[in-house]
Amino acid sequence: MNIIKEFLRNVYFFCVGVRATAQDMRDWFKRSHRVQGKARTTVLLMTLVLALVVSGCGSRTAPAQEGEESQSSASQAETQEASSSSQEEESSSSKEESETQTVTADVDLMASATRFEPITSETLATTLEQRIQTYYETTPDVVYTPPEAGDIEAWREINPDVVGWITISNTNINYPLVIGEYTDYYTSRGYYKEASRNGVIWFDSDTKFDANGEIISQNAVLYGHNWTNCWRPTQIGRSSDVMFAQLAAYDHADFAAENPYIRIKTLGGDHVYQIFSVFYTDLSFGYNYADGSRIPGIISTAKAKSIHDFNVNMGPNDQFITLSTCTRVLGNTDNQRFVVMAKKIS
């Protein structure tokens, strides 16, 4: 390749030399009119020979420069060869990297195909249980602890609908009391307003309070679910009973006689109510009016329906609470309730 380049370069410079010589001769003939005949021909031949000698057989460059050019050409050739070699190495390296990436991708693809194996519901449940246990064991400071029983203000920070607290002796009825924007709001909600089958103990939305948080309605109706103590014989003190399920213990006369009081604490104060009636009824008896002309009729009907005689005097203007829960004692229907009523005495 270098020989061909050198040959072409010499041919080029030779042609340039001939052209320059011809131009010089043409100019010389135009300027000289004294050279005639054979003399002109002789001069022409001598000039041509001289041009060839000067041109150095196609090179008008000094020998030193020619050597430098030759060295430069060799250097360029070496650079090109090194560049070509480097490109070949880079190409080889890229090829190897590509092949490595392809192999890695294939391995990852195979791994992803086998990494996530289907699991059964039992395995998932076990995994979740283990993670929950680990969470509680490793982060004890994060675990939420509910406020103490009776701490209404602390509970109101969790749920501003909390307006009171109920406690009944010898039962597990010891819960916050809430009131929703409408009566059925808490039918299937818990104290954190989450979905809940057990629910809460909640006031009928018609119940009225004063500015201090004191109950001012004559009949304050409270609702609570009973899913476990609906049939006779009703149970007393069963730990699995929650919300108003243990209210059914008042079906027993001796229990009712031994536990005649219900404690209701509100933002306005701490109050005691004395039970005056316990009865079963269907929903044809409208016992859940908060105020109005129906109240005297509710009191008299409730006393008449009571399954126990409490011998408590009730006037038409006395304040009282009504605790209502579900039952199946009257049959397998959902339109019946077990009700406990208590008069405010302090």
C-alpha cells in the first residue's frame, strides 16, 4: 500500500514539473525573438532535459523533506494500524460484553421464571402471621396502646365522636360511648371508624347534649351488638361476649338484683342510673324516642313489660337511659330486642 502511494505521489509531482516547465518555455519563446532555427530547437531540448533533472523524476521536494514525509507516512501508517488494532480490540471487548450481558439476561430470565412460585393461602397466612409477630417483637415502641378506660379526652383525640363512657359491674361492658351524624352510622363501624362487625356502643343521633357535654335528652338511647348471647339460657360472664352481649345477663333475676346500677360518665360529669325495667320486645314498641309526649307512655309500657320487679318509682319527667341489643329469645327473627332501662339518680 505504501509503495503505491509513493508511486502516485511521484507521478503527480512529475506532471506538475512538466507543466511548469512547459509554461516557462512558452513564456520564454514569447519574450525571445532572436533565437532562430536549430538554435531554438537546441535550446528547447536543453530546457526540457534541465526540467526533468530539476524535477527529480517527479519530486519537487527537498530530499530531507521527502525523508520527513516518508517518516510521517510511516508514522501515520503505524497510527492507523494501532487504531485499527484498538478498534478490533474494542469490538472484541464489546462483543464479549454483549455476550456476557446476553448470558446474564438469560440467567435473570430463568431466575425470574422460577423465583416467584405460587403459594397456597395457608402459606400466605403463616407468612403474614410471622411478619406481624416480628413487627410487634422488634418495634415495641411503635405498637399502639389505647387510652385507659374512662379517659374520654384521650379517646376524643382518636375519635371526636366519643362523648362518654359506660360501665356495668360484673360484666365486660366498659366502653367509650360515641354518637354519629345519623343513628346507623356506627352500625358496622368500630371506634376508629373502621369497618367492624362488633361495632361500638353508640347513642341514638336524637340524643341531645349541652355545651358542657351533659346529656339533656330525657331518654338517652344506647345501641350495641350481641352476636353470641342471643338464646336462652343466656350466659353470664362469658369472655367471648363483647359490646352488649353480656347485657343479656340481666335475663337472670338474681344477677339483676345484685347489679342494679349502671354508670355513665360524660364530659359534663359522672352519673349513676338505677335499673327499673328489663324486657324483650319486637320493634312495634317504639321505645327509642329521646324527648316529647311519647315519653310517659314509653315509661309505663316498659315497666309493664319488665320480666323482673325492681320496685323503682319513675315520674313522667325523670331522665333515664335505654340500652338496646339484639336477641333471638322470641324466635328466629331480627325484629326483636332485649332492652334494659335505668333511671338517673345522680
